[in-house]
Amino acid sequence: MQINNAIHNANDNSITGNTPQSNGGGSISDMFTTLLVAQIQNQDPLAPTDASQFVTQFAQLSQVEAMQSMASLTAAAAALQESMLVVTLGSQVGSHVMVAADAVHLDGDTVKGGFVLSDHASDVTLVLTGPDGSEHRIELGAREAGEVDFEIDPEALGLPPGKYAMRVDTNTNETVRTEIQGELQSVRLGADGRVILMVAGIGEIATSDITRFLGRGVS
């Protein structure tokens, strides 16, 4: 006789007042005990349930409870790790960091950044696209493979405050990831439990967006 039959019989018994009562905890083990007792009480006396079925059902229950316990422990460990990360990164507030970003917020101050070229390029250009869709090109000339630094001076370029998309064009058509230097201003936990960082000139980012810590006193 299967558990689902026991559930049906247990529901019938509840009308006559014969259903075994659990402790009200609502746990899987309480439910299993209630259903198991109901199954035993309602089995056919002429064809009793094989005891091995009870063993199998109990083993399945143990597996489910073990999986639930593991999931709870994993969630608790993840929450603890995020909390510790907030404390650790909180001590870095005021430091300068390099952040992987494809956009930058300009407010009049010069912004520093960089990227890495895999190969030599004879023509490298940083392209900024403003809120109105207009493009502003910063010619960087020929560059060797490796790190390439750049500066964005809004005043010299005549760029009004706002958010600008960034990309790097090369004659080799290499896909380049741009990074922006900014000051880490705050660290907090989001509603989903993940750490959110506020970086000047960039905005809110995830911890995975940080590529380097430069320390304090970096201009």
C-alpha cells in the first residue's frame, strides 16, 4: 500500500476523529510519522504491507531531510561570507580601485582609466558616446601590447556632465575591456543579500567588477 493511499485514508479518518495527531511542528518527519501510522492502521489485514516498503520510505525521508539540512547550511554559510565581505571591504572605503566598466559618469573632474591590448595596434581610439548619442573620440595613437592608460578631461574635451558609454576602437578590431579608476565610497548589502559597492564616477557595482585595489592617496 502506498503513501498516497495512506493520505486518502488519513483524511477519511480525520472525519471520524481517528487520525493520529502530530506535535504541530509541521516538519517532514512529523508528516511522515502521521502518514506511516495511518498507513499501518488502514492496511488490509489479509495482505499487510511488506516491512521493506516502510524501510524504503524512511530512507527516502532521511535523504530529503539531509538535502534540506545541506541547503540550509549552504545558505547560512553564503550569508555569513557576504557579511564578512562587507566588513572586509568596509575597511577599504576611501581607497581607489580599478573597476571593469563600459560607461563612466563625468561631472567635470578628470577620470583615469586603462585597458589591456593583446597585440600591437597602430591606431587606438577611446570613443565616448554621450546621452544624446554623439560620439567623442580620444586618439591614443599607436600602442604596444600590454597595459594602456588614458585620461578623460571633460573640461578640455568640452563634455557636459552625464553618463558616457565607452569603447576602444583599434585597427586590429580587438575586443577590449575598459577599466575606470574611482574611489570606493560605500559598501552595503542589497535586498538579495549580495554586496553592493558605490564607486565614484561609476556608481553601484558588484564585487566581481573590481579588478585592482590601488590603495589610498592615489590621485
